[in-house]
Amino acid sequence: MLCANLHGVGFIYNWAINDTFYTKIALPQFQYGFVALAGADLLYLGSRQFIREKSYTLFLLSHIVGLIATAVGMAYHFPVTVPYVVAGVIAYALDRVLRIARTRTTTAYLTPMQHLNNGTTHVHMPYLTRGYRAGQHVRVRVVEGTGIISWIRALAFSRPRPFTIASRPSGSGAELYVKKECGAF
């Protein structure tokens, strides 16, 4: 981020002192450079802890818009960057496909246990009886309701929360005990 901003501000400064700013900014390649810089800055600002904690939706939206703006802006800024943009898009797409291939859905039962640790939630997944071992991580996304609309809303506006499996599978399925320390989950 620092290098991208120094690059952009350096050129703006150079154009300003040489009185060529308006001539240069009229060229499409430099307009796309500003699009790429704005997208990268949006990615950075949307990643701040305050944004992540207060609004996951804003965090996610800033990343989607910022990533697209950065990739398109870089590709049109100078054509030499196209192979790098394509490589990044392929790596990201492959990551998403592999995550989907490894994803399993199951029914879970959430039970509040106020008497345990001043508020703990018991998550029981009775049909998850194999395919994991202690020490692995599982990401849990809660889908409220049934039907395709509930799934779309959950996939678009909620994030999966990571948990560590503490014991090996048993006949009763996987169980998690979640203590809420802070936040909305």
C-alpha cells in the first residue's frame, strides 16, 4: 500500500510542479492508474479493525469493489501488468473452488447454556461423525431459516467463524462449546 501510494503521489507531484497534471490525467492509462490506486486504498481502509468489528458487510463489500477496481485499473493502466492480474485472479478462483469442494453442510443444534461460564452456546452436529480429527479447524456459518433465500442471505452477509476441534469423532457427532467474549456472534 505504501509503495502504491508513493508511486501515485510521486507522479501527481511531478506533474503538478511541471504543470502537466491536466495533460497527463486526460490520458486513459493514467485515469485507470487512479482507479487501481483508489481500489487498493479501499481494500486497505476496509481492512481496518474498526470496520471489521463494526460491519462485516462493509468489510466484505469494500474488498469486492476494491479488488475488482484494483485488478481492472492495473490491467488498463499498463498492459504489461495483465499477466500478473490474470495470475492473481486464477489463484483466487482456485482457492474459492477448492474451499467449495471441501465444504460440507450439516444440521446443527444451538442450545444456549446461560448457567455455564456466564453464557455459553452448545453447538451439536449429530451427523458429523467422521472426517475430522482433533486439532483441525472447522468454520461454522449459521443459516437462520430454511430455503434458498436463507442460504443466499447467509452466504452474502454472514461470515464463517473458525473453531478448533478438541477431540476425535464419536458416535454422537461433533460438539462445540462456544463462550461469547465480545461481538455479535
